[in-house]
Amino acid sequence: MRRVPWPAISPGCEGLPVPEDDGAAALQPGLALPPVALAGTGGEEVRLDRLGAGRTVVYVYPLTGRPGAEQPEGWDSIPGARGCTAEACAFRDHHQDLLAAGAAGVYG
């Protein structure tokens, strides 16, 4: 797998410490994913339990506001409020890199 130097994958994160994997998020090999359906960026439904074999990348950003609804005072000053964070942009910008590194699918 091609390694991209930190913070090149996350522009705007200069000066932050390099993340270290403590293993806390590791799943058991062969563990089945729950039957959860998520809306993909392209409008398609992505069922976690139907992704199949292989490595899959699922990026989820929590809803900060509601489309068509008035936002509270100061909402636009919340970092990432519009869903555009360095992390979200890195998934967008490195979509092909993730596939080239062996991901069977990339959803977000």
C-alpha cells in the first residue's frame, strides 16, 4: 500500500500530531456487520451487511444542520458545520488512492 505522508492527506491539519492506532477500534476478523442501511453520496442505499468480501471504506459525517431549515445564529462559524472538514475533503480527494490501495468500495 502506498503511504501518503501526514498531513498531506488532510490539508489544514499541519501542526497536529500524527494519529496513532491504539487498536481500540479493531474488529474481530469475520465479524458480521449489522443490517444497517445508509444513504450514499450518490443517493444510493448502502447496506453494511451486504458489502461483501474485501476492504470497504465507509465515511460518515453526522448531520449538523437540516436542509431547508433556518440555522441558529452563529451556525456558519462552527468548524465543519457544512460538512466540509479536512477529513471529508481527504476522502473526496483520495477516493482513487483508496481504491488503488485495495478497497473494494468507498462510500460517503
